[in-house]
Amino acid sequence: MRVCKRVHYRGTVQGVGFRYTTWNIAQGYVVAGYVKNLPSGAVEVVAEGDAGEVERFLRGVAEQMAGYIQDQTVDDIPTAGLESFEIRH
């Protein structure tokens, strides 16, 4: 089943390569979406794809960036037919 998740990561997540690292991790999974910095200092990740693949990708991000993440929220959002994973500015 195709799902779409929006995750907001908080902590020391800007200025530490979070977006590039997340993009790089996404290249190892069949997921589409984006990563971007938010004005609040958080980072937003939207990931769309097969439910298991999205969960594995998000787990990979959380494990790789654990030292920078203090809190995260995950929301289910409607799928949008995203086709690639990108860094947004």
C-alpha cells in the first residue's frame, strides 16, 4: 500500500548536513518526496512510497541523524504522486 508521511525533526538539525544526508539516504530506498529547512529551525521530510519502504527510510534517517534529533512528529498525509526525492530550499 502506498503511503505518505510528513516528519518534522527538531533539535540541532540545521547547519549540520541534515538535508544532504537525508537525500543521500533516500537514494537507497524506493521513496519519493523532499527534505527542507523550516523557518522554525526544524527540518521537514515528506516521504511517499510503499509503507514498508517509507518506514525503513525514516528509520534510516532517525538512526543516522540521532545525535542531532531531539524530537520528531510524524503525520500521515494524502499521497501526491511524487516521483523523486529532492532537497527543497
